[in-house]
Amino acid sequence: MIKTGSKAPDFRLKGVDGKQHSLKDFKSEYLVLYFYPKDMTPGCTMQARAYSKNIAKLRGLDAAVVGVSSDDLKSHSRFKSLCNIKFLLLSDPDHKVIKKYDSYGDRGIFGMGTIRNTFVIRKGRVAKIFRKVNPTEDPKNVIDFIRSS
């Protein structure tokens, strides 16, 4: 299981921007890497909008935000456009990275799938893990953590 202080698992995923992205591509002081179940669902839409609403604050703290789900790039593109998402979305259709970040498992009545977890990464290490987050409170909690670091 991934722990605070451990080396962040590397990844190589395609983004909605059409490019391949890996951990080393993010040069900000902090990378906020969050995993969510599905594009266009109520909780995931609330979370993406909450991050978009707070994107200026996060960038002011030298933090990049990246959302990851197993949805394909066509779905991500539609989600980004319809919800005015102001950050990168990555596609992990095989759940390989989602599993590396301990974010795949039993979701109760929703069955097996992606668990809503957020990882704050600093200098290649996991600085903070927020598990089973509340979609609307997640960005505030992340901002509070980064400000106190």
C-alpha cells in the first residue's frame, strides 16, 4: 500500500490534450493527482468543478492538478468541454495507474471500480494522501494542506 513519504509511482498515460504524460513531466512544486470514478456523474462533476473554481489558488501555490479515471479520451474531452474543466485529465482504461495508487477496489453498491482518492506529490514523493474524499471539500482540504506545508 502506498504511504505518505514514499516515492510516488511513475506513470505514463495519455491526456485529453493528446499527449503522453508521466510523473516527471510536472514541474510544479506540487502535483495534485486525483482519481475519480466516471466522467459526467454527479460527484465527479462536482469535484472537477470545485477544482476548476480553485485552480487560480492552486496555481498560486505552484500546484498542478490532474484528474485520472478509466474513461476514454473522447469521454474526457466531452467532460472537460461541458463542465469547463481547467486542468488536465488523463485516461487509464486498464486501471494500471489507478491500481498503483491503491485507488481501485470495492465501492460497495457500485461494485468494483475507481475509488475517489487524492495524492499530493512534492518532489517525487507522496506528501499527503486523502482517501475516499468528499468531492466538494477535496480542493479546500488540498489547499489547506499545501498552505500549511
